[in-house]
Amino acid sequence: MVFTIYFVRHGQTIFNHYNRMQGWCDSPLTEKGISDAHKAGKRLASKHFTSVYHSDTSRAKNTCHIIMDENNNSKELPEPTVLPQFREQGYGYFEGNDANQAWFVVGASHNCRSFPEIITKYSIEDSRNFMKEVDPFHNAENNDEFWKRVNSGFDYIRNQQKDGDEVLVVSHGTTIRSIVHRFAPDIDIVSLSPQNGSVTKMIVSDKSISVEYFNHYTDEQSY
């Protein structure tokens, strides 16, 4: 069995606009975020989605419904399924904090001053473990916790799909970035962060996941 997943990052939110850590916490879409969702929907309008999923955040849900409304087959699309497994990484104590300050604190004991520096010098996997270590409540997800959750999401989707299906999943920036890094480690995830409303295409089989493209968000790119 082989099917296609189109991962879309939700549209811009208020927390995105103010560069705040936004994992399991939530905030509304901005006007730009609503526009991001409409643009993604138009770019995917010809896809015949047999299944539609979004995480359990309002930003993912609202983005998903806008994308569905833009689809050429909108009246025939199934009701979306909520998949908490594809929510954003959990930042624990750092939720809502200024992102630059949070990553400075996380990276300080490892001689890093920013998130890009941490994942360049170490890895995106290490960044989760570092955050868990410095979280005074230890509520941030470490790498094992993150992947146990995300892997269960892929297991769920695999059990629902048939050969040749096209699937929409509205998810989150670091989650998509992490999946791409795991299954396509040669793709640059340091300088290329998934844009709000961007599309990442993956081919999924019973035993493998491959990345067809990452972070497409302009009309000139293929979808």
C-alpha cells in the first residue's frame, strides 16, 4: 500500500506574529493567517482528498476548514478527523515565552544562543532533550515522548488509508520540520523553516516514508 500525505502548516497566529513559543498552547489566526490558509487551499484545490486530519488546536482546525472550502471537491470531502498526535511539540514551562529568550536559556549550558545554533551544533532531537532538562517542571516533551506520539499518529493513518489515497494533514512547524529531518535528513531544516500555510508532500507505504518536497508556499512551486 502506498498513499500520499500533504502536510500543511497552519496559518500565522497572534503568537507567531509576536515570536512567542506556541506548542500545546493556542492563539487565533491573524488576518495573514487566514490568507495563508486560503492560499494553501487554492494550491491544493485539485486534490481528491480521501481523508482529512488536523491536530487538536484551533489554529490547525480553522486552517483545515478554510483549505477544505477552497477545494474543487469541497462538497464531497469527508469530515476531518482530529489527531492530537500531530499537534506541535510541547514546550512545557516555556509555552508563551519569547522564543529567542526561551532558546537562549535552553542552549546556554551547551554554548548555544539560539534554536538554529542548537540544531546545527547538535540536532533538532537534542533540542527537545535540552528543553526538558531545563524546564523547572520537566513538562516539555523530550525526543522519545515526541516521537512516541507522532509515530502513533502515522500508525493511525496507515490503518485508515487505502492504496492511492490522497490525504490532508494540517499540523505545525516544528512537527513537520522534525518529520522531514527524520525521513529526509539531507534536506536543510536549519535555514528552511516551514512557512505558515506551506505544503510538504510525503509518500507513505506500509514500511517507509519519503519526502517528495518540503515547504512549498509560492504559486511558482509544484503541488
